[in-house]
Amino acid sequence: MKELQVITGCMFAGKSTELIRRLESHNENFLLVKPKLDNRDKGDIIVTHSGIKIKAKRVRDLSDIFDIIEGVKVLGIDEAQFFDNKILDDLMYLRKCNIKIILAGLEKDYLDNFFGSMKEIIKISDSVTRLKASCTRCTNSATHSYRKTKDSNNQFLIGDKNSYEALCAECYQKTIKIDGK
Ligand SMILES: [Zn+2]
């Protein structure tokens, strides 16, 4: 079985940027996919928070690519937290097909709960890199994604800097206390 690398952490930690860096450092044929519901980007392009643009195939499930993976040596998956739990079976299948997988995803949602199947994906992975952002209040290492907008309880609200900020554990705790959560 080929290896599964996970890049995770909070929002604005540079997960997509690190994913793209790793993919491009392979001289092998790679494919990058992302979930179809992500409407933050236009069409089949990923634009990272740091401004890098790269082509990515939008798929409903990873199984959507099963018939086009011949010749693909490395598969990149961005925003993996948005796939449903079928992703676990699909990942196992792809690893058995001798494809190396580098997966980036948000570990926890804005309420500090594990996002999608990220907990289970981390369990079956070979390596986990937890990236940190910089806390917008005190510049310590940020590990939490705080949602600034109060008009939606939907875990799937797609985020940018208008709706979310990265906070350290201390500032996050302080802030949710003020919010009365
Ligand atoms: Zn802080």
C-alpha cells in the first residue's frame, strides 16, 4: 500500500499551499482534486489564501476519479473535510492501486469539533503535519478557526477572512466566552 500523508490544522494555516508545494516537488504525474461543494474558487482552479493558483478537478466523491487514475502516481486532495465518510473506503481503494496520497483538510470546525471524516482519516494515515496560523489577536500560534459571522450554524459555510479568523487556544476560549457559547 502506498502512503497517505495528511496536512491539517486550522484555517489560514497554509494547508493548501503546503499541499501544492509537495505535489509540485514530485516529478511524477499528479492529479489534484477537491470537493464539488467548495464554491470559494471559480471552476477547476484552487486559489490558496496566499494567492497561488493551480488546476484541480472538482469531484462529488473520490470514486469519481477511479476510471481516470491510470498513470497517476500521486493524488492530492484539498478541503478533504467536506467529503462524506465514503472517503475512507475510497482512500483505501486508491492506496491499493499504488497511488501515493497527499491530503489536506481542516481538522476541526469553528465549534472545535472534528470536521467530516478528518479524525478517521488521520487514524489511517502514515504521517500527519499540523500547520499553525498566526493568532489575529496576539500573534501566538493559532490552532482554532473562529467564526465571526453569527448568521449561520452551518458547518459547511465556506470561509474567507470576512467570516473566520485564526485564534490561539487562549484567545479562542476568551472569545467564545464573550459570545456565550
Ligand atoms: Zn491569541
